[in-house]
Amino acid sequence: MEQATLVLIKPDGLKKSLTGNILTRLSETKLDIVGARIVKVSRGLAEAHYALLKEKPFFEDLLKYIMGEYHKRKVMALVYYGEDAIQKVRDICGATNPEEADPVSIRGAYGRITTKGVYENAIHASAKPEESEREIKLWFQPDEIIVDLYPTKTTKASETKRVWA
């Protein structure tokens, strides 16, 4: 089944210059990248992304981590698309806990747990289709993805926005 999945190369992955290594590993999936952007993560986006973990004691550290307070203040957000995309990407990423991840997985090779107990696992990948859709819609606008993944509507907006001078 064709599906999309959100992949985030987290601030620690960017600080350690692992982007090329991670993208090379992800290319093994033979999936297409249909959206990509570099994002300075706001607190609002971080809270929305990790909303399901709001009650966890490590929530605040998780927000600081994804917002780049411990590393670079940016994340590379990607949308991968193709046959069984979610499972293919999850398999290459490995377990969330870097100590439990297969050593040849991305998290096993590049992740660590800090002395504060924060999982610096270099990458995020959506775990299931509903989560993937919610996350992709948080991180991307429809026109930033080159395929039509989900239903859209056209609205007339009269918003103020920055443009190139």
C-alpha cells in the first residue's frame, strides 16, 4: 500500500553532520522524497508534535531537544512516499531507545542517552498511518509536498507575510 511518512533529522543529527549518512541509509528504502524543508521549531510546533506525550515527566526536555536548545536550532523535515513507507523507514531507524536499537540501525549507530536521560536518537519517523497524517499536516502545507497526499481545499487568504525585498 502506498503511504507517506514524516521523517525528522533532529538537531543532534544536524549538529553532528549526520544528514548525508542518514539520507544515504534512508535511500535503501527505495522510497521517494516528496517534501523537504529546514525548520526552526517553535514551542507551539514542538508541543503539537509531541502532544501524545504531554503527561510524561520528560516532556519539557523533549520540547527543548526538538527545538534545538541542546544543539542546533533547526530540524530537517522530510516526507517519504511509497510502498509500505512507514514500516520501511521505521525498520531502518531502529528502536526509539538508542541502547535497544540494532547497532546497524540509524538510532543504534548515531543515538545516545544523555546524562539527563534525554534520548538523542538523531531521527524521528512516524509509527502508524494516523500519526503520519497528523504529523505531516503539522510540519508541511499542501503546496510544499509534490504529491496530493490528503484532501485539500482552496481558500482566499488575506494575511500579512514576509516576502523577498
